[in-house]
Amino acid sequence: MGKVMLEVKELTTKYITRFKEDVYAVDHVSLKVEEGKSLGIAGESGCGKSTLALSLMGYYFPPLYYTSGDIIIDGRNISGMEPDDIRKTILGREIAYIPQAAMNALNPTGKVINFIEDVVRAHDSKITKAEVYEMASERFNLLGLPPSTLERYPVELSGGMKQRTVIAISVILGPKVLIADEPSSALDVTSQKMVIRMLMDLMEKQVIKSMIFITHELPLLYNVTDDIMVMYAGQMVERGTAQQTVFDPLHPYSKGLMGSIIVPESGSRGVRLTAIPGTPPNLKKPPFGCRFAERCRYVTPECIVRQVEPVETSNNRMYRCIFSEEYLRKAYANE
Amino acid sequence: MKGYFKYFRNKFFWFVVTLIFAFLLNFLLPRLMPGDPVAAITAKIAQGSTSIETVKEVYKEYEQLFGTDKPISQQFVLYVRNVFNGDFGTSFTQYPRKVSSIIGSSLGWTLALQLPAILVGWIIGNVLGALAAYVKKGWDKVVMPVAIFVNNLPAFGLAVIMLVIFAVQLKWFPTSGGYGFDLIPSFTPNFIKSVLVHYQLPFWTLVLIAIGGQAIGMRSMSIYELNADYVKYARFMGVPDGKIIGYVFRNAMLPQVTGLALALGTMVGGSLVAETIFSYPGLGSTILSAVMGSDYPLISAATLIVTMMVLAFNFLIEIIYGLIDPRIKAAQSD
């Protein structure tokens, strides 16, 4: 087992709305990413994927608030730290973030290099302009971006270029954990491929030590990450290797999710796609029992009255369902 | 820089085209107003004279003097030639004063009143708006309603309120004029003191009106920019708040710069209301009396100055914009 780069224990965060209502978008989530590994997080819109990404950084501002749990980056617990310390010593340096909408992630009236300067200087005030430039052009070169990009304004870059520039900026300080929140969802397929290749490159060249990749595109996740975690209504419902989660899902929700997509593999031609009926629960008032119960085809009265805890299986997998592995497999086989 | 030159050339071309049209309309519109100014002057001059012949004679003479007997196209050529020689003609209503001398004497008063008022109002308004957006909490709850209230108060209403409170009730300031009516303009301490006292009410009225609009605009722009994606991203990359505020307010200022340019452009004729209510001897009062008396040369000259100022400031602002906002340059050089 490699060195654990990021460990999250029972992290819970909530949004507080204008009307003082609590929305638990991340509810007791635990995960672990080892050095050199990547974890994918999948789930439908509004399931808490992006909120989890924001929560993992340990820096909260309204309307998002921290409730409980621990975030440990390379052996250092950051959840008790002062927000200003986190900002100065952790963000960008230990853990970095690639935002969902790279289109507007850069200040429209500043050159790329000026922003990089601000980022680098925020962590090391002594570094000179020339050194920053040197460092940035080296990193851009390594990632296959022309160093002339540094002198450009964001409006002068195409969508794909902008996204790759944002990625290059995110990893400028060689963070231990990189959190990519749907980095390719707004791009065409060619640019997507370039972005994904770039992220793989970063791992291979050890610019970053581990990665969390968030997307709703499961086939992509299967090709990019080592492990996959499926989220539903703020909770994680299943975790396993990419192979296991995509081809042998245990939780009925994962099963439904995987049944609704095409994974380009041999044998997928004759498979009929299915949809999951219904909509996710309102997270202002999450159901007491299993959160998926209302939409689950295997639901029993027990599901609704009992709180469902995650179950660890023998081969290091996890799922959150009251049924046993055997029962579920038998049920899926009988369809 | 090649892109910028192209941008500049394009803007300059449109500046010239607009100027030509503005010039034409400036000449034409006052002359399309109903009423015959020459007849009015003749009536005044020939008062008491019973001979129709004499009246006709006088009318002919003035018609020739002002050139109103010629066809309008010929008048235009004449007008353009004179304007280029710095001659705006003779005023109808204040005959035989030259238009240029009337405007010269009132323009200074207007500029001295408007320029500081606009600048002070703009700066205070923007600072208040930015603070309201950034500090929020109680501050925003006070600044916003007050700003909206002041901004929606019509200029004449605010001017009259100020007049009643500070001039009539408290008697801190005089009610009208640019200086004491018993004084002759000169650089004596007595006269300067009188000017300063008369200056306060119109000045603060204009400042108050400017503050309201600017604060509202700046507040909403700042809130919009503070919620932009780049702010969140910069935060998550550990960039300190001071730097981020720098990005935000620079971007939020851009539309405000346009607002300032427009205000400066229209400032010469803009304070008509305030000047009228306080009987301030500026260009606004002059334009008002010129319109009342169908004084073509004076109206044309005054509106020409206003038009030129508006166009010049718009042109200037577009040139500056091309330098400070890379988005505009990029859009133009495509």
C-alpha cells in the first residue's frame, strides 16, 4: 500500500440558505487516496459532488459551512487550522483545485502571468518576478503549452487553451492533491482528450501526487481513475476500483447509473439502456432511512425506517444498502 | 499594437462621421422651430412706429443682417464658414452682443460649478458603493436606501428643498445668483468670498445627485464581480484578499468610467435645472433664455459646444477603454 496522500474521515458540511435553512450536501463522507492514485467521484447533478470538492479544501466561506469530520493531507490534519493559515500554507500548495467553469476562472483584465505571480507570491513573498516567469514557463513547457500564453489575456485564449492554462496554474506549486471538478465537461471531444491527457501527464511526471476527479461522465472516469466513488444525495453509496464499480456495481443506485450509460467496451452493443425513475430527495429534509429508497426497485418497508450504514466487503469495497452482496447479485441476475 | 491602431482608426472614423451629422442637426433643428425671431426683434425696435413702411424697412435690414432672407442651404454654407473662423454670429435676443462673448462669459461659471461637482460626486459615490458591496451588513442597509432615495429625487426637487432649508430657513447661504448683486466681477477678496458663498448650494445639490447614481451602479457592479468565478478560483489558490479586491474593483470600475465620461460630456449643458433654480449665471441659464427667444445663433453655438464635448469625451473614453480593458481590444481586432 502506498503512502496515503489524502484521508477524509466522516466529513460533513452544510449550506445555510438565506432563510436560515440547513442543506446537508456532504454527509459523513470518508475517503482515502494513496500516492500516485486517482479517485473518481460520480453522481447525478445536485448529489453533492462539487460541494465535496469545495469541502475537501478545508477553507469555507458562506454559504458553505463546516460541521464535523477530519481532512488529513499527507499526515497533517487541516480541519482544526485557522482559515487564514489554511489559505496561506495549504491552498494551492498542498491541495489545489481546478474549477468547473474554467471559462471565467481567470480575471478578464489581467494577464496570465500576473495571476501566476499573485498565486506564487501568496505563498512565498520573497520570490522575484523573473523567477516566477522562469518557473511558469518551465511548467507550461512541460505541459505542452506555449510559454507565450503567459503574456496573454484570458480573452485571447480558446476554451480548450483556457482550461489547460487553468490546470497549469493550479499545479504551479506542485500540490500533493489535485481536485478536478468536471474539468472537461464544457469542452468538445478533442479538447477533452487534451485535458485528460494533460491530467494523466501530471500524474506520470509526478507534478502532482494524487488526484480526485469529479464528473458525471462515467465512461471517462473508468478510463482515467483507479478508484470510483458514487455519491447520492450527499452520501457516498458505493466505493471500489473503477473496474468493479462500472462493471459489477453493488448498490442499486450505482447499478441504475451504470445501466443508463454506454461504456465503450466489447459486448456493450446489445445492451439496452435503462433510466432511474423519480428525482433525488430534497436535502433540506433528507429522508430518515435509505435516501435512495423512494426510487429503488428493490425497496422494502425496512429501508424507510432504518438508517443505513455503509458496509465494507471482503475485497476492500464499500456500499450502503441493507441487503447482502449475494442477495443483490441474485436480484440483478434475475432481471 | 497593430490591433490597437486598427481599433483607434475605426473609432476615429466614426467620431468624424458623428460629428458631421451632429453639426448638420445643430444647425437645422433650431431653425425648424416655429416662430420668426426677426419679426420679434422688429416688433421690439419698431415699437410705437405707425408707418408700415418703416417696419418693413427695419425687418428687411435685420433679415439681411442675420442672413435669414437667403435659402437655408446657403445659410448653412455661410454658417459653416463662419464657425470655422470662430464667428458664431450675433445674438438675436441680446443684440448686438456677439454669441461668442455671451458663451465665453457663461461657460466659465458652468465649468467651475460642474467639473468639481461631478468629480467629487463620482469619487464619493464609487467609494460608498464599493464599501456597500464589500462590507454589506448594516452599512449596505443604510447606504442603499439613502442612495436610491437621493437618486430618484428629481434635480429641481432636491434643489428647491436645499433652497428652502439652507437659504430660506437657516439663512446660511444666499438664495440665488453667482455672486452678490451689488458686486462687479473682479479678483477682490470681497468678490471671491461672495462667489464661494453663492457656490455652495448649487454645488452640493449636484454632488448629492451624482453620489446617488454612482453608488447604486458601483454597488451592483461590485457585487456581480465579487461573485464571479475568478474570485472563487483565486481564493482557492490561496491568493490574499487584498489582491482579489484589487481585481474586483478594477473590473467593477470599468462601467463607472463610462458614466464619468458621459457626465463630463454633458456637463456644459447638463446643469440647466440647478442653474435655473439658483439663477446661476452659467451656460444652462443662457441656453434656456436662448430657447425662449428663438435665438438661433446662440442655441446653435451652445448646443454645438455640448455636442462637441459629448463626442470628444466619448471618443476619449473609447480610446482609454481599448487600453484598460483587453476584452474590447480583442473584440475589435477580430
